Amino acid sequence: MSSFPFRPLYTQTGSIPSPEEEGSLEHYALLMTIAFTVVVYALEATLDFRQRGAYQGSDFPRELEDTVRRLDEEAAKDAKEAKEKEGDEQKGEATSEEKEELDKKDDSKKDGEGDDEEDDKTKSRVDHHKPLLPQLQTKFQSAQSYGQDKINFSIFSNVYHLLEALAFLLVGFSPYMWDKSVEYGTAFFGWDEETDEIKVTLIFLLLTTLVSTVMGLPFEVVSSDEAIPERR
């Protein structure tokens, strides 16, 4: 414990504790901040790893499978009865010429509805004229793979941000950026740290926001839906 750097590499003038203050609470502020940061990360990482374990499962939910299978059986039965009923009506009422007319109308109707069906398939990705269970099982595997990719990237991103936060604490990033803000405010606007504290704070927020945006931009780009496409 005695070898641990209880103050960052960069410190502001007058912030170095005297030998009498080395046993005070302020002396361990950096250590307690690092400990709190690591504990928060550990809790979040526990949830992420549990979620990744759920995504690694490849078995389709049994209850959902039984329910969808019953729906498919009922739909197939209804379609068969409707087709038989339609065939009986056409045999009893329609002549050969009327049948040809009906066939032509059906063909033109199918051609007109072709584009609409393609649009519907693109939107829903589920063909309602086919059994639902095989389609849902395929989509389930795709969703599991996609979710696993997302959670793995999230774990990597969280580790990076933890290391970044620890590095900023150890090097004294915030005190350094504050002193730079005071320096820029005095050099360009003639602001004083004591009388223009709010204005200097705005410069500080601007600088820290720029740094955090630049550091986090690669992760924002990679985490987009275009960069991690859904497996279909």
C-alpha cells in the first residue's frame, strides 16, 4: 500500500498534502475513486457475462415451439378445408369457359400482388403462407448470433473505457485540463480563475467533451447496426 501512488502524476499547485495530512481521508481519495470505479465495472461485467451466457444457448424455447407447431397444424387444416370447399363449388357451378376466365383472373391477380408480397417479405422476413416454426427457428439462431456479437463488443468496449478512466485518474487528466482551461481563458479572453469561474468552466467542459468524443468515436462507429450487421 505504501508504494501505491496516492496522488496523480499531474497535480495542481498547493494540492500536494503535507506530511501531517498523509493519514487523512484526502490522502486516499485517488485510491478510493479507483476502487469505486472498479467495483461499478465488476457489477456491470457480471450482468454482461450472464447475458452472454443466455445468448450462447442454441435451443429453441420448448413451450414456444409447441405453441407455434399447434398454430401451424391448425392453419394447414383450415387451408386444406378451404381448398376442398372451393374445389367443390367450382365443380358444381362453373363451366369450362368460366374456369378459364377464373384462371386468367387469378394469374393477373398473382402478377399484381407479386411486388407487394416481396415488400412484405422484406419488412417482416416471415412468409405467412409457409409454416411459421421453421422460419422462427432460423430467425432465432440469427438473433442469438447477432446478440452474442453485440454483447462481446460491449464487454470489450467496457474494458477499454475502464482502462481509460483509470489512466485518466492516474495521470491527473482533470486537473491538467482545468489548468489548461484557465490558461486559455486568460490568454484569449482575459478571464480570471476566481472572478470568471463559470466562463472557465465552459472552456473546461468544451475541452473534455472534445477529448471524450474523439476517444469514443471509433466505438460509436463500430457499434452501429451497419458495422455489426445482423446475421440472416
